[in-house]
Amino acid sequence: MRNSPAVDEGLVADALARLAADGVAILPELLTRAEAAHALDRLWAASTESTRRGVPTHIRGLDPNASNVRVFNLVDLDPIFGDLLAHPTVDALVGRLLGRDYIVSNFSANIARPGSESMVVHSDLAAVMPEPWLAPASVNIIWCFTDVTAANGGTLHLPGSHHIRTLAEVPADAVERMVPFEAPAGSVIAMEGRVWHTSGRNVTADEDRALAFAYCTKPYLRPQWNFTRAVAPEVQSTFGPLMRYRLGLDAQLNMPNEAVFGDLSGS
Ligand SMILES: O=C(O)CCC(=O)C(=O)O
């Protein structure tokens, strides 16, 4: 992943079209199965380290039971996650959807193990911005480290719900109308922030579903994660100017509006 491939322009254009139409897009197999399996190993190691540091992997109120394993602060725990944030095709996609001055709001994982149940129905934009939700202002870039299926807890989402503007417009039968994501390991699922969704139930006997969620937003939305506080200085120092900007590691925040200031990324 350190030597990432060039931007796949066709994939980006196709994903942007599907995001506009449906609110979701699958970018198949950006990682090989071997790379996805390696990322999964790193995620379990990160989970062990996070637990050792005293951060619980089950958050009461977020998931109904402890079969959902949550891992926070991925950027601090392993360099592989910073590499994923910088993946050229994904970076191009997010930049064209939200503007090149987008920021990373959060990067965490949810491993749905057998027996996991659905969380509360929500949209990710509703978590960081009051209604009305009128335009794309965030996108979740979901890295699939395992195959994702209806049975193993593929995220249930309501296609087209990026057109919902207020809480009052969320249909009462939203959950019944939701469909699961299905994608092979190594894929990225791009889910626009206005899409209403919930985690699926993992009804398999022995299959984990491991997803890492890189939540990206317009630069004026306060991030969910304070990377400056959460990421160790020696890890922060490994990032170049663009990633430092995306993670908000420098003194200035909420300044580089391209329309006013031009391209400040240095690229
Ligand atoms: O794990 C999933 O499928 C969805 C998780 C989610 O929506 C969340 O953590 O906010």
C-alpha cells in the first residue's frame, strides 16, 4: 500500500454517477484478497493494542451486544490505516464529491462477529450537522477487509435516502426497505453521508464481517475525532502536508477554501 496505484479515473467517474443516483457506490477490489487479509490481521492487532490501552471494544448504547467489536483511533494504531486514507483512487473520489479541501472526520472499525445485531438507524451527516441536509457534505469510505454479505452483517441501507432532507422525512418503514451491501473483500463501499443505514445482523455460525469506516466531510464540519490529541506525536510526524491537513494536525483549521485561496495542497 505504500506504493499505491495511480487514480483509476473510470472507477471514480462511475462511483460519482452512482453516488448521485443512489447515494452509494461500490468500488470492487481496490485491495487484493491478500492485502485485505493482511489489513484484517493488522486490525485485529490494533484491537488487541487498543484493549491493552484500556479502550473498550463494546460501547453500550451503540451496539446491542459485544459481538460488534469496535476499534477506534486506527490512524494511531497502525500505519496501514494512514495508507488507506491516502489511497489515490479513494482520495480522488472524495475530493471530487466534497471538494479537494475535504477533511477526515474519523477512522474507526466495526467487526460484526456472529451474533451481532443492528444498531440504531441513522445517517452519518445527521451525526455532525443539523437539518436540512440539502447537498453532499460527507461520505463514508468503507474498507471491506472480509467479504461482506447479507448473512454476515452487510450494512443495511436505504438506497436513494440521500434525498431525505429532514428527520421528519425518514419513512416509518425505513428499516423494512433497507438492503444489505454485498461486496468481496478488498472492496470499498462509498456511502454518501445523507444515506440512512444501520449495521446488519450477523447470522452466520462462524464468519466475521470486518469494515473500517473512513468518514470524510466538508472542512467546515467539526471532526468527530481529535487526531491532534489522539495520535501520538511520533505517528503525526510520519505524515506529509496533505495528510496533516486532512487530519487537522497543524495550527490552522478551517482556512483553505479553494474558491477563495486557490489550491493550497501543494500537489
Ligand atoms: O457496521 C456497520 O455496518 C455500520 C456501522 C455504522 O453505521 C456506524 O458505526 O455508525
